Amino acid sequence: MYGIGIRRVATAMVTASAATLLMTACQPGGTPAGAGSSPSGAPVKPAASTSTSGSASPSAPSTPAASATSGSPAHTTTPSTGAKACGLPDLKASMYQAAVRPDGTGTGAAIVEFTNVSGKACTVQGYPTVAGAGNGSPEKNRPLTVTTTGGASAVKVAAGGKAWTKLTFVQVQGEADGYCKSGATPASYPTLVVGVPGAGAHQVALTDGVIAECDDKVTVTALSAAKPS
């Protein structure tokens, strides 16, 4: 009987201890007792949560990576002819009357031909200037008013190659000394001074006569690799 009593007391004590542990473990909200505390009793900071992709949570956004295309835009380049610009000694000029010219008795129109005599390719570009050489002297130039026509682009002139421009004048009318429709007096020049952009001024004479024109005006085409008519 004494042994049975001892076992009953021991069983009751075990049951009471289990109940105490169960009550301690089950706090309101289902949080286990002791959660969030270190063994010393100090609060433990919860670890930052992570998404399934492994990136940081919204509370700690990551810094975007620098774009590979950031910085200044790439410089653009224009196609090159691969040759230097022609200089004054690189070109030899000649001039002859154009086949297509305004009606009248003066010069009307002339073709100026530039031949590359340098032995190496070079380039020309733009619209020539034109002046009448007074008394055949470039020091006494009389500039003509130039009107340009057509688009200008770089022209590569091979060694021995040519480039051209066409000069169209206000035509002289009538016989003998002729007359100008404007009422001005016609002018004549034994030579012209034709300036090539970047390649100097070239004094040149017609192969067949003198320049006779009105009003000191001329229409000039851009330097071209195509021979005008």
C-alpha cells in the first residue's frame, strides 16, 4: 500500500509539471515562449526576409546597376575621300567657251577646267570666285558678283585627273561693241582670276578670244567631277 501511494504522488507531480509546461508554451497568438529572446534575455532582431529570387526585401532596396550605354554618345564621322585638299600648285587651269550658252554675241558661258598636276590625288570642293583681271593683271582684279547653282560636295581628283566649273555670264547683245539690256556698257577681260576654295586664285584666259559680258555678274556651278556642257 505504501508503494502504491508513492507512485500515485509521483504520477500527480508529473501530470502537474506537464500541464505547467503546456500552459507556458501556448501563449496568445501561438507564439512560443522565449521567442525573440537570447539566452541572456535580450531581444533578438528578426532576420531580414528575402524573396524567392534572393533580392533584398522592399525595406532595403538594391541600387540599380550602371547602364552599359551610359556616358557621352558616340561621335559620328563623315566618309572621307582619303586624299588631302588640293593646293595652288597642284592645279593647272584652262578655259574655253561652253557649248550651251545664252543667246547673244558675247562670251555667254565658259568652262574652266582644273587638271591635277601634283602626281597624287587631292580634293576640291565648293564654288569658285570670279574676277576680271584689269589689263590682264590679277593685281587689278574687278570682282564679279557670283550667283551659285547646284550642290557642292568633295571631288577627289586623281593624279592627271580633272574637275570642272561652268561660268554663265549676262550676255552681250548686238553687233560691233554690242550693248547690255540693262543699259550698262559691256566689259571685256583678256583673262579672269578664278579662285578655288582652299586652292588659291588661278589666272586663266579663254582659248578662243576674250571674255565679253554685261553687268559684272556670273552664275557659277560647284566644282564637279562631271564635265559640264
